[in-house]
Amino acid sequence: MNNKKLIIISLDSLSEEDLEYLKLQENLKSLLPQGTLVTKVTPPFVTNTYPIHTSVITGCYPEKHGIIDNLVHDPGNDKPEWHWYRKYIKTTTLYDQANLRGQKTLSILWPVTARANISYNMPEIFPTKLHQNQKVMSLLNGSFFMQLIGFLKYGGKLNGKRQPALDNFSVKMLTTTLEKKKPNLALIHLIETDSNKHKHGLKAKRTKESLKRMDSHIGTIMNTLNKIDRNYNIIIFSDHSSLPIEKTINPNDYLKELKIKTPTKKGDKDWEAWFKTCGGTTFLYLKDKNNWALKDIIIEHFEILIKDKPEIFRRLLSQEEMKESGFLQKAAFGIEAPVGVEYHNDGNKFLANHGYTNQNEKYKVFYFIRGEGIRKNKKLEGGSLLDITQLACRQLKIKPWHMDGKLRKDITLGEIK
């Protein structure tokens, strides 16, 4: 059996500015000389958590893997379900391929893994209704006994998604399972910084404190790996950045100006058009996709708004952007917001958000890799976040499937044994 080992650590919503701060902290500072750091990396679009994490685990753009947004398509529902379940992914994944080779897999709060075929799984799945309980939902959709023992032993301070208790618990579940089971592939998604940026802003004290905790979590994980197997390959990455928000807009309000019917509640069937909002972008759905006359009326209206109100509507998305995002065959068109504006149709208001196109230079991300056949003390720039999947396959000695990411030869040193 292939006994290569890899852990992938996702630091949700860390920017390159955050990276500069983290590089001064004890644990990441000591880790960086051991591998290659790649900055100015382009994330896939739409730049939201679930599409990006699915791209990293499949090596494909959203148009292929099918997870085009965090939320499922549910017009009129102001509290729709998220893409919790593995069944939504249309392609193979890194953990699927590891399973086929007899390798053990571990996943902690990785998006879109509910009911996935993972050896030890604590999926990211949260309540959206008052009668739901997070622990029960997690138990029923992941590894029951592993989670039950964890909840009983370490879950005393857990209270839904509240931080830093959730990330602390996630790291404890990861490290204890690493010690006991020694999986070949381990995944963990740390989300406190993203939560704090949404609620408190980019420069808030709580956000800065969460960055310190990210470094502490890295240190805790590294200490565990050093105890059980110093040869673990490691990938650390950020999925997307966030931009400051000053104004929240519901683009469906502008459809009402045209007397166009929009859905008003879950299950509403009496509607003509509806904007699905994704933070920094929004996409128009037509109930009748072949209603070209209505589409033309709406496009003409928003082209005028883009000229008259550039502080609210920046531009229409290109066909290439629509294709990469996976919305081309589903939505009539898309619009990007200017920096400082977010689109929401559920009443939420954030102090920082993401979901913008990936062309903004301040919106680039990073990844770091340490392991067998990886260049040490190396700093590089550019490329795609999807390149991580090729590197992960290499470190696990898994044959790559058809994917969009590329294997970067400037990171690797020949073949691994």
C-alpha cells in the first residue's frame, strides 16, 4: 500500500497582507524555510469558500465540479441550505482517489464533505433552521463514533459556530485523530478569521487576534506531526481574501423598478426574474430561460445603471468569467460590485466580504508546501490555486486525473520515491 502522507490546512479568508503579519509569528516563521511559499496566486472565480475548496480538492474550475456558490439555488428562500453534501460534486476528488488506493483519509470541517466516503469525517454542516442542532447534524452526516467521542471529551465549550471555540475544537479533533489513526491524507478548514472579518472588519482587534491563533494552530499541528511522523508533507493555503464593505445592496430591488415579479418566499412559483447574490457579484436567473425579450429589457436597464450608478454596479461579467464560474448555463448574466459594495438578498450586512472577480491585485492569495522533493527556502509568485491539487497528487503518489491545475516544476525537485 502507498504510505505517503499529506496534510492540507486551509486558512479561510487570509490575505497577502495577513500573510506578512503571520510571517513574523513564531510558528509560520520557523516553517517557511523548510519549503516553498507561493504568493500572488489567483483563486478560482466565484471567490467564495465552497467553490474554491472544491476546486482545490478536485483540481477543476467550478464549471466542471458543479459547486458554483456556497448556497444551493433556492429562489425566494432567505435561509437556503448550503452545498453541504458530497453528492453535489460532479467530479472525482483527492480523497476519493486516496480511498481507491487503500489510503486512510481524515477531514475536519472541509466544505462539501457531508456523507462523503472519508475514513474519519467531521463535515462542515451547520443548522439553518431553529429546530436543528449542529452536533446532531454533524453526527448523522459524518463519522458517528469518532465525532461522538470528540464531542463528549472536548466539546464542552462548543456553541454552534462561535469562535474561537469551533476552531480550537477542530484542531483538537485533527491532532487526536492524527495520533491515533495516522491517515495518509488529512484536511482541515479553519474559519475564525473569515468570521471575524465579516462581523468586525479587516482591521478589528478580534481579526488580528484570530491571525495569532492561526499561527498557534499551525504550531499545535506541527508539534503533533513531529511526534508521530516528521515526514508528513504539508500544504497551507488561503482560499480568498476579503474587501471592506461600506454599502449593502439588494439588486432585486432594481427589478421591482421595472415591475418585474421576483420570488418573495420559499417555494414561490409566481416570479419572472431573480438575482442570486454572491457577495461581490450577483447573477440574474430567469424563470423562463427562453424569455429573450425580458432578458434584453433587464440587460438594457442594468447597462444604464452601470453608467449612472458606478458606485453601486461596476460592470457586467464577461462570457469567460461566466464560464469559469459555472454560471454561464444557469444565469442570464452577472454583475460585479465595486470595492466597498456587497450584494445580498437575505438582509445580511457584513463589514468585509468576498465573491468578487479574481482580477483585483489586492485579492490574490498564497500557498505553502513542505515535503519530499520540494524546494526549500524558496519564494515564488503567480499561478493558480488549482495547482495545489497537482502537488497533492504528487506528494501522495496518486496519478492525476483530468484537471485544470498544473504541476509547477519550479517547486519540485525531480521524482519522489
